[in-house]
Amino acid sequence: MTALRNAMSPEEYERQARNGKPEEGRWSMTEQLLAGITDSLHQLEYILVVANSDGKGRKPRRPEPMRRPGVAPKQQREPMSDQAASTLFKMINGGAA
């Protein structure tokens, strides 16, 4: 692998670094364990920040897990439309709204 990487031009190397897809590669058990440790540390950091905040201001986003081989990236949801929110509110309140 090092020989292949060393044979790449700087432009190819930069393009591969930007567009790499770790979910299509193969990882060893060590790399899987390091990804798990990294995810745990990010979770602990998030919990520490949330627990020690005063509740004012913007709440930090939950950390995304590190992408792993064979797992597609998480899809982002679209925000709920006003009509869908109104329908949901009516359903929750038994149609009384």
C-alpha cells in the first residue's frame, strides 16, 4: 500500500484524501477498536459539555460516529413542513386542535 501511495502524484493524493470513502475499505480489528475508542471519547466530550453548560445558548450537536467499512453514511432528514407539523399536532391531541 505504501508503494501505491508513494507512486501517486500530489494532485491524485489530495483528491483521494478529499474523496476517500472509508466505508468501502477494509479495516483490521485494531482499526475497528480505535474507531470505537474515538467514538467513545467524542461522546464523553459531548456529555461533559452538555452537563456543564448553563442551558443558555445553542446546544452542541451529538457527535457522528466514525465511518466504518461496510456502513453507509447516515442520511440527513429534511425538516418537517408546517402542514405535516399541524397534522401531527392534531393526531397527538385527538383531533381537538
